[in-house]
Amino acid sequence: MPCTSAFTPIHTFMLMVWVPLLISWAWNTQGAPEYAEVKEFPGFDGQLPSKHFAGYITVGNQPHKRHLYYYFATSERNPSKDAVLLWINGGPACSGLDALMHQHGPLKIIDDVTTRRGPVKLISNPFSWSQIANIIYVDSPAGTGYSYADSDGDYITNDTKTVSDLYEFTLKFFAEYPEFLPNPLYLAGCSYSGVIVPVLAQEIVIGNEAGNNLNLNFKGYALGNAAIDIDIENNGRVPFAHRMGLISDELYEDLTSSCRGNYWKNTDPDCLKNLEAFHVNIEGINTDHVLCLPCKFELGLCLKPNCYDSDQKEYSLPQNSEYDSIHCHIFNTNQKRLLDLETTRQTLHAVPVKISGEWVRCANTKLNYQRDIFSLIPYHLNLTSKGYRAFIYCGDHDMIIPYTATMEWIKALNYSVIKGWHPWFVDGSIVGYNVQYDHNLLFATFKGAGHTVSQYMPREALIAYQRWIDGAGSL
């Protein structure tokens, strides 16, 4: 099923108007801009492990310019040869700096009781993906993190506009950093970025096939617990809850018979009655990781009450709970305390608060974001059938985007299995299971991880990513 027509006007405009200018610019540029280099990172004592750069790439045209903030950490291994990984955080509208400091970036923010009132501190991340790759973290769309727009109307956006801006961002980024053009390019993300990454990948492929894309050396993409098909992901939570022992066999049988596989947007009275019982059973469960205590902070996955199932709620523990007061509160506030300081913004080449607004981790209220791409299965089919590599992985205790839902949409591709469900190991221990499909598609689970795998299992996530990025078809 073709899926390029919706974006053909975007691509045609870029080819005809400013892509040739970017190519000329790249050929005449002498490498990374010195003004963008980050010499130190606030709260971190010591020398940065590799060269870091930060700043803005402006997309759009007056009066609708949008300024997308990026942080670029070059590889600690071999930056001239290692892959370039463009990381697009989930949300929609979760800052890339959150992924840098809480997932797989070179620095790790300290979230414990010692940092509740004192200065925010960071340490080196021993499991950073920048050990083996050059990583671009981007705040997208405008209104996310440090990114901003000149016109308030540009804070009303959707998937299509986000992809358009990211495509322009990617081309302009490599025009500023042309020495990385020969490096293999991969896109990656988690959660809601599953809606964005495949479409952006397709735009890059279209440009490459037309021969006017700065010769981007695009190789593939990686996605963790990704939103791919709105029906599959919403209908996947009930069977997942049953697998996890959160609902009884009897309730599950009642749900399957009354709802007939449709557990959202269902108006059948018996189905609605059973769904009410389902929500009672999972009330208070941390859907990010069903074994962990719940926190009160925005994941940012759903900005509108009707875009996901009604079980997407926030929960908080009692105020006297040690977990809530130490972990949940600090996780949500330490980044903001650090990143809203004007001295931090100056050091990281970000504009003042009065221009971009306060830094918000996820789901900035000034954004009005609508999902307008509801199934990405055709994009995956197009990309993988052309030979582009795909690594699809899941924490197996995530109920937001259950691994079972991911397996269901992969089956819809109807690809042959090269190597069926089997364990993969780190130091002799099983850390998950994987399935190798034809067309360079690899699926893997992480045993015991939640919604953001690299946050729950950072060492194993690094090992898996290194095995895949270095060419392994199976873990």
C-alpha cells in the first residue's frame, strides 16, 4: 500500500526551492560550526567525553519561522566512521534533553534525596549510546523544550507538520555538519515517535531516490515500545493485562465475548460494563511499568482525552510516601531546575526563557497537538521491503504500548520468520527474547523493562543497540 502521496507536496517544494541551495552550502562548508561547540555542561564536573555541539536549526519561512533546538554528542569511539543517530523523543512533545539525561545520553542526572534542594548534579553515563554513535537529540515540534516559534499559530500542529519540519531540520543539520554526511544515518525513538520516525524515514528515502537529498547515507531505524497503529495499541491493553495477571480469566472471557476484540470506541452495553470492571482492576497500576509504583508526572503520550484509551491517567502516591517525595518529585523537577537557569541556557546555546518560555519535560500546555497519522504499518512495509534495517524492541512490562501489540502489527507485514522466538543473552543470562524476520527486521523484548527500555535496563539496551548497529541480524 503506497503511503507517500500525503507528503509529496512537502518533498516537491524542498526539491525545487531550497534543497539545491543546501547542497551548495554543504559543499562549501568546512565542518562543524565552532560557535555551536559546548565546552562544558552545567552541573557536570569534568571534561566532556567527546565533542558536543548545540544550537538551533530554523525551519519554515517568515512570519512562520520555527526554531528547533538540538544537542549533538559526537561518538566517543570513532566519530568520523560511527553511525549518526537522530533521536526523536516521544510525547508528542517530550524534550530531547530528557532522553539525553535520563535515557542513553553521555551524561546522567542524579535523582536522589541529596539533590532535592541543592544544585542539580550530573555524572558520566557508563551506558551511553554515544560510546558507539554520534547522537543528535532534537526538541520537536516547536514549543517542545527549548524549541520555539515566531508565531503562536505554529504551536497548533500535528504529525504531518512535525515530519515536514524534521525533514527540513535533517537536511539543514547536515548542511551545517557536512563532515558527517558519509556516516551511516539511523533514525530512532520511542513511544509516540513511532508515529514520526517511519514517515520521516520515508521522506528521506524519497529524497535519496530523487538524487537531491545531500546524499544522506540512510540505513534504517530503531523504535522502542512505539505507537504504530492506534487500533492495535488501544486494543492491546486488555489481553496484555490478562497475560500479566491483572485481570481474572472470567473477566477476560467476558471482555472477549462482549467486546469482540474492540476495547475502545465500543458502544455495546455489555462491553462497556465489562470495560468498567477492567478499569477498576487496573486503577492505580503504573502503566509505564506494571510492577513499579506509580508516579505523578506527564509521559506526554496523549494530549487529547479521545486519542487514547481512557485508562491513560495520572496517579500519585500519598504525600508521605518516600517513593513519591524522593523519586517522582525529583525526577520531574531536577531537569527543570537546571535547564531553566539562564546560565544553563547560555552555556547550552539556548535562548532566554522570555523567548522560548519555560522548559517543560513533556506536553507543554502551549502546544495544541493532534494525531493525524493513525497507522504506520504501510510505512514499515515500504521501508523494510526496500531493505532498510529496522530494530523494533519492547520492555515487556509496559502497558502503554504492550509488546503483544507490537508483535501484532509486525505480523500484519506477513514477513517470513528467519529465526523464531528465542532468548538473547548478556553474560550468560537471559535478558529478553527476539525474533528475526526477513527484510532486515528484528524484534526483541527486554525482560522486566518498562516503557522506556534504556531507562530501566541501560546496560542491556546499550549492548543490544551496539550488536544491532554493528550489523547483527539477531541479538
